[in-house]
Amino acid sequence: MKKKNLGYYLLILILGTVVGYFLSSMVNFLPPGGFKEALLRPLSFAAGPAKLDLRVINFTLGFGVNLNIVSVIGIFLVAWLFKVME
């Protein structure tokens, strides 16, 4: 088994969230109810904003992620597809 680098896992994460986004748009066609709300309930993580003032230039950095169950399913689906393709 070859050792994977960080770029491989970032690619899976990014492609998985994109697939999860498209799956979420498909779930929006379900009728309203508890099942649809449970699938689309967001779980948010955020860091920042962190400010750096150097008098000449100012930096403000922040990072946020909103995931739902369908996005996590998309990430696992892409990871599984990458494993099958190896």
C-alpha cells in the first residue's frame, strides 16, 4: 500500500464536498418534513477572523466550513470511488 500525501486527501475532501453539494440539491426535491430537515441541517465550524496590523498593510484571515449529512455522504462516496479506482 502506497503512502498518500496531503494533496490526495485534500482532493478527496474538495471533490466530496462538491458531490455532496449536488446531492443536497437533489434532496431539496424531497417533500418537506423531518427526514429532509435532518439531512440538510448544517454543522458549522469556523476559525477567525484573525487580524494582523503591520501599519502599512492589514491582514484579516478566517476560515469556515458548513457540512451536512449529505455532504459527508458525498465525501465518503468520493473516497470509496478513489479506493476502487486504485
